[in-house]
Amino acid sequence: MDFVALDFETANSDMASICQIGLVEFVGGAEISAFSSLINPLDYFDDMNMAIHGIGPDMVDDAPTFRQVWAEVRGFFDGRIVVSHTPFDRTALSQALNTHGGEPPDCRWLDSSRVARRTWPAFCHSGFGLAPLADHLGIEFHHHDATEDARTAGRILLNAIAESGVGVEEWLSRSHTPLSPRASSVDQPCDPAGVLFGEMIVFTGSLKMYRVDAARMAAGLGCSIGDSITKKTSILVVGDQDICRLADGETKSSKHRRAEELIRTGAPIRILRETDFMALCGMR
């Protein structure tokens, strides 16, 4: 019942562009401390990201950099179980450490979404985001505030422990057992044991890898692969070059624009650059 819950918000589609961190420490199943800080990402802010979390460049002018904050909070991680909801925050931390420098934490990671999907059958294949799970469990929170999201991930885990009778240590291994597969329209069957099983991924822009290789890697993560953006899409991967051009005001692809339209209506689509997708593939 002892762990630290973590969440980040980012300034743009580069997962290293962390602009807020939230940490909540739980001991014996009770919250004992919390840490929150805005972070100057030393990068540009995308309009879509600002619309989601409400953080803009004027709010972080005097905020510490990621390197400064990491020096302060690394002690929260070492020797601990660190909980994040889906693997994206773990990937963001890895990318930020690669970009800004700093020693990686000596910790064990637990994905609360994987725990939830194995605890409540209704969320096995879909609806396992923070908001729908919190609504199901009666947890009220302010979504897309890093500390609120971290706290909610921790409370979801505690609810799952109470429901299943499985402790946090055992969930470290049990969360990697395969989910029950279901029919998929993807030519290459997705891996039901993958960390992103149940996600629908779409690729756009100029990728460094061949699309067929990208699709194969995504299927290995458990993703279904789509050709166009629909309400079933949950991840859009954009070529790094196209992401960089956005900072200079270039036009986004039609898939990118469609994804943002759906995000504005509340669709839980995450936009990643290709480099971050590759990093995600290395964290099975």
C-alpha cells in the first residue's frame, strides 16, 4: 500500500516538453504528502496543449527548469514503487532526462490503467482512461492538473486493491499478464499482452521508419492500427519533422487537425511524435 503516484503535463507534442509535475505519496493506503510545480520546458507551447491544461508560456517564465525540479524530487523515486496511469508519463520522464540531463530513478513502475483493466472487466478493452474510471469509482478531480491526475491514479490503484484483494507488490507482476483478446480488424494481430492493448493508433507525416515497420511495432505494443482518425482513435503518431515545423507555424496534416477537432469535443486522443513512440516501444 506504499507508493508514489506521478503525472506530467507537456507544452507540446514532444514528450520531453514537461511544463508541470505532480507527485503524491501514499503510505499504508493513505496520502501523506504531495508535490506540484510548474516547469519551464524551454520549448514552445502548442495551442492544443494549452487548451487542455490551461498552462501557457507566461505562467512558466519564472518557473524552474526540468533539470532543477528533478534534482529536488528524485529522492521521491529511488527505492519506491512509482505509479502512473498508462506508460506515457514514464516515457515523458525518460525523454526529459535524455533531453535535459539527469540520472534516471532507481524505482519500480506500476501502470494503474493495467491494474484497472484486470480488476474491472467492463474496462478491459476500452474506457480505462482516468476520467471514466474516476467517474465509475465516484472520484471527483480536476482533470489535466498534474497533481490531481497523480492523486486520482493513486486512488484508482487503491480501489483496485480493495476490490481484488491483490496488494501493490503482487500487482507489479500480475499487471503484465495478458488480457483476454478480442477480434481485431488489423491485418497483423495485436499482442494482448502489450502495454497499449486496446488502443487504436494512426500514423501521419514523414516518418523515419517504413509505415509497415511502425505498424508492426505498434501491434507488438498491443495497438490496433487505423488508416484515418475516427472516434475510436486514441493515439496519433506524427513524424518528428512535421512536429518541428509546427513551431514555425506550418500547416498541420488533415489527420492532425481532425484529431485536434475530436480532442476539443472531449475525445481522449494522445498526440505523439515519432521519437516518443519509439521510446514507448522500448518500455515493454
